[in-house]
Amino acid sequence: MSNVLSTGTSALIAFQRALATVSHNVANIKTDGYSRQKMDFATRDPSDVGYGDVGNGTKITDIRRVADQLAISRLLDSNGELARLQQLSGMADRVDALFSDAATNVNGVWSNFFDAVNGLASNASGTADRRDVLDNAGTLVNRFKQLNSNLDNLNSEVNNGLISAASEVNRLAKEIAQINGAIGSNAAAAAPDLLDRRDQLISKLVGYTGGTAVIQDGGVMNVYSAGGHALVVGTTASQITTAPNPYQPERLQLAIKTQSMTVTLDNKAMGGQIGGLLEFRETVLTPAQAELGRIAVGMAQSFNQAHAEGMDLYGNLGGNFFNLGTPKIAAHSANTGTATLNASYGDLGALDGQNLLLKFDGTSWQATRADSGAAVPMTGSGTAADPFVVNGVQFVVGGTPAANDRFLLQPTAGATNDLSVAITDPSRIAAANPVKGTAVLGNTGTGVLGKLDVLNAGNPALLNPAVIAFTDANNYTIDGVGPYPYTPGQTISANGWSIVLDGKPATGDRFDIGKTAAGSSDNGNASRLAGVEDAKAFNAGTVTLNGALGGLTTQIGSAARAADYSLQAQQVINDNAKASRDSISGVNLDEEAADMLRLQQAYQAASQLISTADTMFQTILKAVG
């Protein structure tokens, strides 16, 4: 009888605890990362009663979580990549919005400015047209600055994101290390909820850093970033720190501090949210700012060059229409020499806007691309008479460099900050050609003067009067110098100007070239200014300013779409990985309901056993009473 009571009691306790486990599963069906728990039963040791062994009921041998490490690892990897792409896509979309929205981009005000210049070409002496050019120029400059400022704000967001992420990484890594310590060397004996907690922390950590987790013997988890850096090893957690970039203090970089050293991390050391932030800054933000600056430099330099070839209403040659700064060169914070580098813009067709690292090895200077480390050819000796020339930038070295001194050259990044309109007086706009050609009234031939261009506004003889005289129908002189052979339609050049002459001049025909009078309504240079946007200024004379601006918008849009497409694909992969993990570890209400019904019936049966044992005991008491 006592055996029946003991057996029933063991069953009652076991089924009660099993029901509690099922209840725990149901209660946590919405708990993220919860792994379904299951109880393992075994028979209790039997009792030897002489004629054989009599069973003593059941016992619980283990409460374990239902989990597959391969499925967990697959989901972990997927989560890290998903977090990276979510960060990259979200930030890239914001840049795309800045460049595609008419309220923030340059394209609309760019068109307005050149439309105003075209209007000036139609009415070169009109005061309102001249004021319209200056007003639209100011609007264009302000838009360049505003757009670059918005991009600077995104860089600040990246910095703040890195600081916040580093703090979270350190907190999570420390907690994981503590749980590793609590689990010790026997994960099999660890509470299932504690193992779930560790998995959740690791998932969050990898969401920031990418990477994976590796189980040691005994069940301790080591966590590594996407770049292979150890974040947690056993009970030891590394620490992530942020510090200013040695060239650009406004940009933060990451370092990892272990027990023995601190290592500066490159942009590929982390995945997850951190990797997405760094990749965005490296592949979207930095190129966008560099190209925006390159377009501003190209527009300002090309417009200034054309403006210098014209004459204003006061009869003066045009000066700079736009003010423009110089390329930025920043010294590495660890430099020990006294060298200073002063840069200026050179060949616009060679200017690509790529950031370069300039290093002095103790004997000579080398230039490499900052993003890839690829060598870049450089000419010159670095003196004022023979400056170094690299990618459309020239620079002079002053002072004395020390071996391994390094500098960062940013040819166009931030160039918009120094951009401004140089003139305020509408009459100072050089819309007229500084010289003009006229045919003498007594000419008897059919010679006709065509387009006149200024080749060199700095030629001291540019405004001097000149006479083209034909000694016969096939030869001419310039101010008595010659003769030179003549072919109809040819270009004649002298004193920094050139003019096209067509037709058949007769012997004695003359054409006078002289200075344009002040207040002239001539629009020759205004037409030249209007053509600046379509001038092939970039890429060795193959890309127009307009084309470069459109190309930048397209480039950013393509980068944003590529990130979006990758994110969509990764979301599918992540959903599949989560479904795979949940199919093994997730709580299924139908299954739990079936288990609950089965256990409830077993519990009731065990209760009946105890009731039967009690009835038997009472019967015996009555029999002996």
C-alpha cells in the first residue's frame, strides 16, 4: 500500500511540475528569444522485494530548453547583417532625399542661376537682368552651403551613433561575460532561462557589431565582431572606445581595448549597426561631400575664368565673380616635423575630389588614395617655382618634414564653405566682350567678321587697337606685320584675342579691332558665361558641369536603391532563419494544449492512485479495528 502511495505521489509531483513547465511555455509565447522548455522523465530506482523488483514511480531528470545551436548561429549571423543594412539603407535614403528634393538640392537653383545668365545674354545692359543674376548667384551659393551643412549634420549623427553604440556594446559584453561566469563550465546544468538571456544579449551585441558566437567546451560563449575582433572571451569583456580621427577631429573612429592593448579599428572591423554607420560614412557621405565640393569648385572656377574674359559697364575687365577657398590639407596629430603644406587648384580636368594621404618617408613624398591605399602619381618638387601636382591640385611644402610625417589632402570636401559671390554691384558683371571688331566702311570685298573670343585676358596688349589689312585677296597683315596667308573661315589671333574672318576680302580692305566702350550693350561674354554649365570642365574635358551635377544625384540614388534592395533580400533571409529557429525552439500553442491535456489526465490519474491508496488504508484500519 505504501508503495502505491509513494508511486502515486511521485507521479503527482512530476506531472505538476510538467504542467508548470507547459504553463511557463504558454506564458512566454510572445517573449522574444524564448526557447520552449521540456521536461525529461525517468523511472525511479525499483525496490527489491525478494521475488523481484517493484517499480517506485517516476522522477524528473532534466528541464531543458529545446534549441539547435546551428539554427541559433544562422539567425545570429542574419541579425547582424540585417542590422548593418538597415542602418546603411536608412542613412543612404536620407542623403538621397536631400539630393532629390527640390527644397534641398542644388539642381533647381542651379538651373535658375544659369537661366538668369541666359536672360542677361539677351539684355546685357538691363539693370534688372543684372540684379537677377546676382540674386540667383547668392541663392545658389547658399544652397551649396545648406546642402553641405545638412551632410555635416549626418556626420554628427554618425558620431553620436558610434558613441551610443560603443556604450551599448560595452554594457552587453560585460553582462555576457558575467553570465558566462555564472554558467561556469557546465552549461548543461544552467537554467534554460539564463541560457536564453545570454542568447538574447549576444543577439543584441551582434546587432551592433556583426560577427558570431562560438561555444567553448563546457558551454561558455565567446563573441567576435564581423572583423574577427574578440568582444567576449569567457568571463573577460573587451571595451570599445571612440576617439577623434588624427586628421579630422570632427570624425570619430573606434578602437578596441583588451587586457593587453588598444587597437584602432578600421571601417571593416565591425558589422551590424556600427558597420552600417561606418560604411555609410565611407561609401555614401564622404564621396557625396567630395563630389558636391568638386562641382562647386568647377562651377566657380569656370565661371570666374569666363568672367575675367569680359568687360563690365565701367569699361573694366571682369575679375572673379565667385570667391573660392583652397584645398584643405590636415596634418596628422602625431607629426614631429615643422612642415606646412599650402595647396591651390590647378587643372580642373584632372580634379577628381578623392581624398589623398601625403607621406614623407625621410627622402621623398608619396601620395596614396585615402580610401584604398592605391598609389597616385605626383609630379614636381614642392617648391613655389615647381609645386607638387597631383590630381588637379598643386601644393608647396614649407618648413622641414620629419620621416613618416603624414597629411590628409581633401581637394574638394567642404569647398562649399568658402564659396561666396565676389561682387555686389550689378554693373560689375562683365557681360561684354572687352574688344570688338568692325569692318571699315570703304571695304569693297565680301569679308565678314565672325565670333570674337578672348584667349588670354591677362595679355597686356589685349585692349590695344589693331588693324587687319589685306595686301591682296589672299594675304593680310596685323598692324603692318606679315603678310600672312588667308583662307575664308579661318581664325585670326593676336594680342590675346581671336576672331573668325570669312568671305573674300579685296585688296586694301581693313578690319579694326579695338576696346569695347564703357556702358556697351554687347553680350558676347554673357553668352560665354551662359555656356559655362555645359562646358566640359571635368574628367579631362569629357564631362560637363551639368553632367557632373546630374551624375551626383544619380550616383546617390543608385547607392540608396542598392542598399534598399540588399535590405529587402536580407529581410527574407532573416525571416527564414527566424522561422527555422522558431520551428525548433518556438512555442506552439496547439502542441502545448495537447501536452497540457495529456498531463492533466495523467495528473488526475495520479490523484486517483493516491485516493485508492487512502481507501485501501482506511479499509485495513476498519478490518483491524
